[in-house]
Amino acid sequence: MSGGYRPRRAAGFTLIELLVVLLILGMIAGLAGPQVMKYLGESKTKTAKLQIEELSTSLDLFKLDAGRYPDTQEGLQALVQALARTLSHARPGRFAKTNEKVNAITRRLSGDQT
């Protein structure tokens, strides 16, 4: 035996190891972040396009029912009523979610907050 006492090294990570891990995480975030933001931007664009298509469909349904497009005085209420009439003639349950949305919009337009 050499007779020397060797202190035991404390368990844990060195500063270099922590910096390397942080560097790797930063690189991953730098590469993945822009892709995620691009995806979110595309989904907002798709949502807006779908909403415009729904409005266009509502206008077309109103024209089929009334023979004309709604004027400024009738506004959105006329479109919602035309859509509600069309949905009421559909097979039960087929447009359940759409029907719920139409009912919610109708309540909001009529001032009923329940």
C-alpha cells in the first residue's frame, strides 16, 4: 500500500458535460422550431380558407332558397336561417355538429346568452 489517502470524487456532471447537452438541445430547437411555426401558420391559413368556403356555401344556399343574395339589412341572420332550414331537411344526425354551431350562432345573434 502506498499509504496515501485518495478523496472520492463527488458524483454529478461536469460543467463541460452540461454545456454539451445544452448545445445539443439548442441545435435541435433551432432546427425543429421553424418547422413547427411553419406548420402552425399553414393550419391557420387552411382554417381561414375553410371558413370562407363555408360562408360561400351559405350564400349559395340562401340564393337557392330565396332566389337572390341577402342584402345588408338581412346580413348574417338570413344566412344562418337558410342554413338551419337546409340542415333541418337533412338526415337526422348527419350534420349534428354543424347544427349545434348554427344554433349557437342563432342564439348569439338573437341576443340569447344561455
